[in-house]
Amino acid sequence: RRAGRAAPLCARATRWHMLPPGTIPVGVSAMAVYVPRLRVRLEDWCEWTGNDWSKVKYVVGRSFRMCSPHENLYTMAANAVVQLILQNDIDPQEIGFLGLGTESSTDNAAGAV
């Protein structure tokens, strides 16, 4: 670690000084979720599709989110990463590797890095 630089996120989150010597901390240090802005009210959706609102609301809930035309799996993941960087005061130049793997019908399970 260079003098004057903040400890890596995992070091801050795990209280590095409390770990036994030689221990390398692993695990989840932070998490972020990006939720698209567009929301479809399921009551309206039931009217449009002829589904029974009284059944749908107990199984699914009151609404669902959907991507806008300029959003997809990758932009949603990128937005979550930006949230993590900002919320945890991480210098993006300190990130050595960022990988994204998917399993979705949107991209036919084609991964991206």
C-alpha cells in the first residue's frame, strides 16, 4: 500500500488490523443493485391482457420493472458498479479487473468482459 492512500475496500470492511497475521480477507464487502426506472402497474397490465388481478397481485405483487429502450443487462450492471465505486470511495484506477458474466435469454447466455 502506498503512503497516504486508503486501504482497499476489503481491508476497510474487514478491519484488517484484527485479522491474524498472514490471513487474506475474502468475501462480499459491498453490494449494489440497479433497478430500472420504468414500472408497469400489474393492475393495468391485467386490464390490457385480460388476466385476473385478484390472483396476480398475490403471486407477483403490484408492479414490475422493465428496461427502457436504451437499457439492457450490461448497462444495468454498469450502473450498479458505478454505485459501488461512489458509495465506497474507490478510485476507478485502482481496479485491476472487472468481469461480467451473464446467463440470460437477452444475450443467449453470451458472457461479456
